[in-house]
Amino acid sequence: MKLLWSFMVVMILLLQVRLWVGEGSFAQVWSLNEAISDQRAENAELAARNELLYAEVRNLRSEQGAIEERARMNLGLIRQNETFFLVVEN
């Protein structure tokens, strides 16, 4: 009888060790859940950024004025018969 009880105690201890430390343990599951939530947050930020970029592309494709505005801001476009004023801050 003592042999059976000893065997059962050893088996229970082995199962407990696997539950807390081994592969698929609570610690590993908790770590993976944290990694998933971090990745979802990062994906949400990137999706918002991508949506802004898509909106800008749609705007540039649909309106000629948007292209001209970008050229004026980034490339310094000046049309003929326009006066250019450069404001220099101190």
C-alpha cells in the first residue's frame, strides 16, 4: 500500500512541476498572452498610420490642388507671375 501511495505522490508532483514550469505551463501561457496583447497594440498603431497614408494617397490621386499644394510646401513651387516672399525667423 505504501508503494502505491508513494507512486501516486510522485506522479502528482511530476504533474504539478509540468503545470508550473514545463512547456504549456501557466508562466508560458501568461507570457504569450502578454506578447499577443503587445503585438495587437502595435498593429493598431500601424493600422492607424496606414489609414492616414492611404487617405493622403487618395487625396493626391483625386485632386489636382492637393498635388500643387504638396509641390509648393515641399518643393518650393512658384508659378509664373507670382511673387515669392521668404519670411526668416530670428
